[in-house]
Amino acid sequence: MTYPHRPASQAANLRLDAPVARPWTVTPQGHPARIMQPSRRYEVLWQDHNGSLAELTKVAPAMPAFETAFTAFARGALIATPSGEVAIEDLLPGTLIQTRLGPLPVRWIGRITLPPANLKQDGGPDIFRVSADAFGPQRPAPDLVLCSGARLVHRVARLAAQRTGPDLLVPIADFADGVHVTQINPMSSVTAYHLALDSHSVIEVNRLAVETYHPGSHLPEGLTGDLLRLFLSLFPHLREPSDFGPLALPRLGLDAIDDLAATA
């Protein structure tokens, strides 16, 4: 993805390893030391309500609450639009994409660069390769690389009469079996993306049904005060957490679905 109109000096002043202030502690030797919270550079491109494109780059903590908002699709993922598939890196806010409710415009795109696995010392999102036809003919097509922030639509016919309904959102990690969905450790950096619409939606990525970004029914634990304000600043098109709206489908892990299906 190319972000237009970026001042050349904007990114130059940002450091991927910029420390986040933490209280002083004491080492076993009695010398003071600072606990350094790993951080990442988060890039955002969005469309405001006047239809104009805008962008920002911020350094923020490498916390799951932040990383999940930016790590669903790796570069090369194909997003279905009314005029055909578009690679995620070529997508722009305002572009109509296919959803379960028909074509809707993208409002927000987040991007992050994940370091190679052999250099990661601070954990970080997992990365998975979904082999072509893993979930049926041309689902996906071709192979698809997803990160741990992705959730797939999983249909359980036995739950059709349940309050949840038959369609549920399941984290990609739950499908990892080492054959069809494999966790991988790339030796080079991976550019990951997520996107959001005006409301939580289900879209087609490499012909798989996948959700757009939503923080969940409740904001992640620990997001309060300054951290919450920093988190929300990455979504300039919103004012309050409630602006994310309701979830399009319930979220459950495969184990919880199996337990629920057993009682259906």
C-alpha cells in the first residue's frame, strides 16, 4: 500500500523501539533499572466523513489490544470488490468491497510491519498460512497468509435453532492443524493489515468469509486512561468506543462451539 501525501519527515522522527515510560524498579544488585515496554509503529489511512483521505503514524505499545487491530491479513491478501479482487496493499478507504450486506465502503485501514521470527524477542502476533482449498474448493484460492488478529466465519448447522445462530466467528489459530492451516515463522519482515467499515462486517478474502476489525463487545482489559485515549486515537473516524457498534456475528472458540453443539 502506498500512503499518499506523507511528509517525508513524519516517519523519520519515529522509532520502532521507542520506549514507553514505566516506573523505576530495583535489580537484584540494588541498582535502579527501567522496565522497557516494547513498542511498534502503527500506520493508519482513513476516510473522514467529508470523503477526504487522511493518514497518521504513531508509536504505541506492542500490546495484544493494539496489535490485534492491525494484524489480520498479510500483504497479498485479495479483497473481493464489485469490480473484482484487490490486493489489500492496493486498497484505499472509500473503495466499495463485498460484504454480506452488499457493497460497502472501507472506512479505515491499519498497517504494521512485523519483524522476522528469528529477531522477535518480545513475542508478537502469530502468522498462519492457509493452504488453497483448506476449507473447500477454492476456499481459499490461492493460499492465504493470515495473522492472529483474523477470525473466520464457521458454520455449525446444529446451532441453527440456538440463540447464536449457525454462523460464528472463530480465531484463525483455532484451525491450525499443521496441514491445512500452518503456523509459519518467516525469516523476513511481514507487512500486516486490518480494515474497518462503518459497522462490523463479514467480507471475502481469497474467497474465505472473514470479519472486519472490531475490538469486541467489551474493550480489552487494561485499556483505560491514557492507554484507552492512545488506542482510540488510532481510529480518528470514531469518537467513542461505542462507535464501533455491535458485532455482526457472535465470537467463539472451537472448543466452546463443540461444547455448545453437544447440548443442541
